[in-house]
Amino acid sequence: MGLTRLLVRAAAARPRVLLVTTPGGTAVRLAAERELRCRDWPTAATPAGADLMLVAGPECRERCRELGPALDRLWEDTPRPRVRLRAETAEDVAAALDTGRARLGATEHAHSGAGRTGRTHGQGEGSGRTRTAGGEWRTSADGERRAPVGGDTDGGMEMPGGLPMAEVGEDRDGLALDRLHVSLGPFLADWPSGLIVHLVLQGDVVQRARLGGLCGGGTTEPFWARPWARAAEGEPVPLAEAARRRAAAHLDSLGRLLTVAGWPAEAVTARRIRDDLLERAPAEAVLPRALRLQRRVGRSRTLDRLTRGIGTLSTADARAAGVSGPAARAGGDVPARYRRWLADAVDDVRRLDGRALLGPSAPDPEALTDAAAPPVPTALLDPTAQESPRGRWDAGRPPSVALAGLLPRLLEGTELAAARLVVAGLDPDPDELAAPIREFTGG
């Protein structure tokens, strides 16, 4: 018991936090990431490495029957000693983390006889099965949901770990190969919260992909597009405020992509600049750092080789699918899109001190120069003329709806290892997807 007490106290001194964001919880996630960085508390990518599980955002159980069981499964897979917390608003984050740390330090005797993960084997709690209208689903430790092959839930054999047995089907060359049904989401790290993508794999190649359901997060104004939503309702919104929010959104997307690609140091840099922008730091304090980030990430040969040729989308195909914003203007693969994010973020930071026109309504944003006519200080946002972070704003059909609609097409034919890079390279906003996702799932 002396050793257990010592280990618990060590964990409570600097706990590892599994941050789980529910749809509509972007503002809470940003506050939690900033607070964890200020405290120098490490984050956990999976439940296996977590001491605290912090659920950031509104309650989702009543709105979505799929997300509640997935959260419970994450909790079951978190080893003891463990503490589960919830922060529904950004103001709740600091108090929740303080409470979690105190409760973790008080669990010295809760671990005896419970096993490392608190799970049992067989058909009980440890089987990880949750019932849906389509049958039995299994949720893994990292929030990945797996469906039985062909939707058959009555009997059938499964492999160790709850995976269904592979079935045989023809591949694109007419060869009979094993096919495995795997689902990604809804609570993977650096993943659009609540999004589920169902894949059919042959070997490590995605043969088919489709989107699962996504439930509303209880918000009518997506965090990143809030200036455009307010302006569309007739509220005067300064152009500089919109530029600041858009630059921060691009850096947030970049941070997700860099983490998925395995470059956490630059992901932290992008998120620090993002947070400074949201805290209204002046342009002269942010611009040099944004330019350094643009040079380092944009010129990285390693990152380019890692992501080159993945998720290729031409401008014409993007426009035909109703996509606007950086994804359409980039007109290329994942490297083209992250370089577009960087260029647009730098342009928006320059606009904060009035040295460039607010775009990207101009046909070629890279043509903007310091000699361009600066906007007047009282210039207001026109939501029909200026793009939101993901594209032209339409409250009835937010731009992330078209982005999500492209995912099955871009995922099919890619290797499983590249699937998350494809999703991170588009980064549809889960707040925007909350209501309209049924358009792609058949209701």
C-alpha cells in the first residue's frame, strides 16, 4: 500500500488528461487546451495513458444515443486510479481540473482488487457492446466504433478483441479478398468530435466509406463562424474581428493536422498563436511568429513527403461539390491545403492593423500587398461577400456540410494510415455539422 500511495500522489501532482470534446464544445476545448498548457499537464491520446477524463462541452446523451455509450466505453478503458470530469462552459474548466486533481489524490485505496483497467472479460461490462437500431456495435479504447460484418448481430464468430470476422469480397481488380468493416470516431484525438466514418477495408486499403450520424451540440452559432452568423442576423461585426477569428480557426486546423502527422512541437506553436489571437493580441506581436511558422511548416520537406498525393481535390471538383473556402482555393492535396491555411492566416494577421484588404473575397489572396488600400476602421463584415473559415457562410447549409460530403469520395482508395490525414486536411467543423449531417446519412 505504501508504493500504491506513492504512485497515486505522483500521478495527482501532474495528471495526464484525456480531453474528450462533445459536439458544440469548441470553446470549452480551446479553454481546456490553454489551461492544460499553462499548468504543464500532459494530455493523453488514449484512455490507457490517462488519469483524468475531462468531457468538454454540452451533454450529448439525450441528443444522441451513439455518443453516450462511446463516452462510457472510454471511461471503462481508463485505468485506475481515475477521475471523470465535465466542463460545459469555458469558465468551468479550471475548477473542474482542480477538483479532478484533488479527487485523484484521494483515491489511494480505490485501486485494490479492481484490476488495472477495471474491466472484465466475456459478455459483461468488459465486452464493450452498445445496442443501436442497426444491431450491436463495439467501441474500442480510443473511441473507434466497430460494426459486425454485414450488420449481422445474431451469432457469428469474432476475433480476439471484439473485432468481427472478415468477409470475402471482390476488390477493384476482381480478386476475392477479405473485407473488414471498421468505423473511425466519434471521439478520436484531434478528430471532428462526434463524426463517425464507416469504412470497408481490403487489406489496408479503404474500399468503401460512408458517414455515420452526428448529433447536435445544442448551439445555434458555431464558434469559428460566430462573427458570420451574427452578421447574417443583422448585427454589426467589425472586419478585424472576423479576420482574427478566421486566422485562429486556420491555425486550429493546422494544429490538428500537425498532431496527426506526428509533429507535436509545431502543433503547439500553432495553438499558442491561435490562443494569442483569440485573446486579442496585437498584430505586431503575432505576425513575426506566424511568419516563422509559415516558413518552417510550409517549407518542410518531410511533412510534404508524408502527405503528398493524399486527398487530392481539384478546384473544379470542389466547386462542383459546393465547397468554397481554403479547400477550394488550394486546388490540390493535403500539402496544398495546409499551405493555404498558413497563407490565409498570415494575411488575416496583417489585416488586423489595416495593412491589407479583408479577404479572401479577392480572386487571388496571394496578390495582396502592403500597398493595398487598408479598410477603414469602422468597416463591417458582409457575410455574403467574405468567407468564413470553412467557406461561404450559409446558416441553412454551413460550409462544413459540403466538406464532410467529400470525405467518402476522398477516403475511398486510400490506405488506412492516410485516412486520418485526409480528414484532418479538410477539418470540417463539428459545430457546423451538428444539424445538417443527416443530409449525407439518409436521415
